[in-house]
Amino acid sequence: MSPVPSSAPSSAPSSVPSSVPSSRADTFDAQAAGALWNPGAAALWSLLFTPAFGAWVHMHNWRLLGQPVEAARARRWLHASIAMLGLQIVTAALNERLGAEALLIHPAGMLFMLLWYVAAARAQVALVKARFGRAYPRRHWDAVVLPALLGAGCYAVLKAVTAWLFVTLT
């Protein structure tokens, strides 16, 4: 059987951005780039820690994969996620002051999570799966999950203090 020419079309899923090389014949070496966090697991952790967590993890993975454009895109998602968290703090304080239920912000947060996954996270999941399957060096989660737990606690305190201050001062 003759070798497949390098100009053969890629068999990677269509959700992989065209700017990201996806064939297994790439010169990319997983060992040379270092260990990656599992991008699918990062998306699942984001259900608990918000898309800010997943965007940060994916940003670092893109850097390790040698994809600075995709890393910059993930950084923009990180900034958007932080803005969404800020919006949630403000609306929680406003709802506390008005004695109202948070009817709109919770569905908006879930919609944002879904949008982040479809528009950004899925591409890295597909790329890593297409390039390496399950055979790539993996980073340990304790280095990011423990700080994420601390961040979640700080977020909860900030949200409560902001609501208390808003009610007390207005």
C-alpha cells in the first residue's frame, strides 16, 4: 500500500478550526509540548467552576499545542466569562435589594456555558482526540482544581458581601 500524500484531506471533525492543523502526520510531538489537561474533562469541570475555569485551562493547552491564535481566542472567552461572573454579582445584589428572584441570570449563565462549549471548547476536545486519541501526557488536576475551589469560595463571599453592602447602603 502506498503512503498517503501529505496533501490528503484531513479526517478531523469539522468542529476543529481550519487554522488548527489536525492530521496525525503533523510534526507536532506531544512529548515536546509537555503534558496537557484533558480538554473534555476541563469542559466538565466548568459545569462546577464556570466557563472561566475551562477557558483558562484551554488557553494554556492551546499554548502548549503551539496555537497562539487559539490561545488568544480562549483568553477572550476567559474575559467574557469573568464579565459574566461580574454581571451575576451585580444582579444578585440588585435582586437582594428588590426582594426579587433571579429569574433571568441563571438561564443566561447556562446559555453562556453552552455557547462557550459549542463555540470554543469543542474544537480543542476534537483536536486532541484526532491527534492523540487517548495517548498523550496529561497534567494533574490538583494544580488547578484546588485554586479553583479557593476562587469559588472567594466568589461566593464577594457575591454575599456585595449584596449585603448594596442592601445596607441603598
